[in-house]
Amino acid sequence: MYPHPFSYHRAQSLGEATKLLHQLGEESRVIAGGQSLIPLMKMRLAHPSALIDINLIPGLSEIKNENDELRFGALARHNDIEICEHTAAIPILHDCAAGIADVQVRNQGTIGGSLAEADPSGDWAATLLTLETSVVCTGSPGERLVKLEDFFKDAFTTVLEREELVREVIVQKPPKNSGGAYLAFKRSAPVYATASAAVQLTLEGKDTCKDIRIVLGCVGLTAIRAKQAETELRSQRIGEQTIERAAEAAREAAEPQSDMRGTADYKRALVAALVKRAIAIALRRARGERVEAGHEYVGR
Amino acid sequence: MSVAEKITVRVRVNGEPREALVEPRTLLVDFLRENLNLTGTHIGCDTSYCGACTVLLNGRTIKSCTFFAPMADGGEITTVEGLSTNGALHPVQHAFAECHGLQCGYCTPGLLLSTLHLLNKNAKPTDKQIRKAIAGNTCRCTGYQNILKAIRMAAGEMGRR
């Protein structure tokens, strides 16, 4: 399978990348890890006339631990994030990074590329929307900081201007009594998840939910924040009944489509189950327990 | 520059400098097989699923069907042809042969490189770590049990060297 012909250009700096985007015109595109873009090009669902390779721009892969925040360079690979000690302190980030596709894809795919691609089945959007996340976008008019909840417009569509790219992803560290979990269900390692649920909750005392975010992946055109599900738990004691009500509300919030991965009804049922389990794991983690979570598939 | 204009890609493959003039859309796996005549790297699904095309680029495994050759320019590549030395099998290859870690052999080049990548980072992997490390490599013959045995054996042999 071969994509349409294109010309290839290597940018040595972000400035050069935006300049090339301007010079090469509307059909040019930036390529980072290429793990979403290359399959799309091979299926001829995308056909850029020029590719601008940013992989060799220095300093764009760093992961910085600064006071209250973690800063991920756009080119930080999923695998770099998986093994990063700073990330280990925020388990939901590790859940996400460690389970994306397989080793080969994690070695190549990037956090910036994943967000900029805005694939509805991508893992990072759902995960990062449970935290305070901002995206540093850079382009010819200069830099701007976009909150992640304002970043996605639609499937495969973000607020990025044509001559703009992601430079950095900034994640606020959650408070101490906070815990999160990302659970994705997939048929086998290399495929996209059928459905996923991300939960980050902060405790007041031992079992009262001070604050919570619940985000669903793969069941809508973008990741979906299940606000009613959050309301069922916020300021409430977290117990079987409140978790049940939140899962039911999450099921209602999902907007899945039937496809080769399952029927819409199946995905709704899956979302409810994943949300329930993610809340339980997030709760244990918020209390300081170490719990394994992440992507689930046969043979894991 | 016309869109189909060919460009020179220069890489080191298994320690040797190699180059070829190719269309930018050339996939790395085809560059290796067609331009450099290294046919040990296989094309399985061609959709980034099966891992038969796995090679090491700068020490990390990638699926060479989901990678454009020009992106590798200046890089260091290891393919299955680079594993043996003077006709002597690499311990990973030897372990796969000993444990019947292959039947038809189509997926084997990719599995060998995924194994090498794992053992380079983690000399004593647990079974769970082994499973995770080869989750991106599909084998339709063995049922994986003998592959697991082979990887355990390879870890032991490489540890002794």
C-alpha cells in the first residue's frame, strides 16, 4: 500500500517548520512519530503533497519536572513517558502511556502528535482531560497557550491553525489526596481500544469525593467529559450506590457508533463497566495504594 | 521541487554504510528489501499490526512498514541479517531454533528483533514482561508457548556471556 507521492523536508527548528508550512502551501503537513498519519496516508485517507519531518528538532522530546507541573515536549515518545520517573508519580499518565498499541508503536508515537491528530480513539485526550492540561501551540504569529478542553473541535480537528504546531504539553500535578486511573479495553495489543474511561478523583477525608473528572474515550467524535457522572459523586461519599449512579450516567453520556469493534449498545455497557472499575482503582490510589491498571486485552 | 523527485537516503545497516536514491514515499521495509536487497525483513500485514517488519532504528524497535525511508536518513538500523556473526547464530536465534520458537518462520525476523530489544533493556524479564514485549508481534503457527520458552532461554544464555 503506497500513499500519494509527496515531497519530503526536514525541519531543524520550530521556526523552520512553520516557515516550511507557509512555503509548501495548504497540502503540506507536519509529521512527528507518524503512527497515525502514515497508516492514514497508506489507506489514502490523507494525501499531503509535502511532509515536514520535525523528528530531528533538538530539545523537543524532553520531559521536565517543574514545581507544580510536568512539561512534555511534543516529541516525547509514549515509551519515554512510560519509563519516566516523573510520570510514575501520576499513575493515570503511566496507565495511558504503557498501554498504547505495542512496543514498536510506543517507541515512535508522540504525545504531541497524538493530541494534534485528534483521533477519536486516541488514548491521550481522554487521559489528559481528567487533569489540568494546556497545549503550547507555536506558529507564525507566535505562541499561545490553549487549555486542552478548548483544543479539540471535532474528530481529527483541533484549534491548531494551518501554520501552527504543538510544542509542549503542560500537565498540572494533581494534589496529594488525589488518584486516577485510565482503563481501555481492546481486542489485542496493536489495535485501538473499543472503549476507554479515565477518572481522576480527589478525596476529602477517607471516602468523600471532593472533586472528580470522568472522561470517556472511543465513544464519540472527541473524548467526552461525563459531567452528570461527576455530579453523582462530587461532595458525596464514594460507595457502591454512588458509583453505580455515576456509571449509569456515563453510559448515558456516551455517544458510540456501531462498527467492527462492537455495537453501540455493547460499547455503552463497556463504558459503564470501565467507569465503575476506574473509579474503584482511582479511589484506592487516592488513598495511597499501589494498583495496576491500564489497557486490557487477551493475553496481557 | 516536483513531488515525485527522488532523494538519497543514507543509513548504516548492520554496521555497513548503505544508500539509495528513492521516492520520498518509499516505506522503510521496501527500502531494505527492494533497494538494499535485504529480504530478511518481512512484510506481513502492511498495516502496522503484525510486527513481521520489525527492525531496530537507533536501538529502538519500529515497524518498518509504518515508517518512510527518508525519516531514517542518517540513522543506524539493525535487521535480522545483522544478528549472526561469521555464520554463528546469535543466542536469540539459537534459542528460537532450540525451543521450536518458529514453524513457518514468517514472523521470526520481527520476533528476534523484539526479543533483542527486550533483552538489551532487561536482562532478566519476567513472563509478564516478555508477553508485553512481544505483544506487537503476531505469530499464527506456534501458539506463542515455544516463543516464550525461547526468550527465557535466550535471556539465560545472554546472561552467561
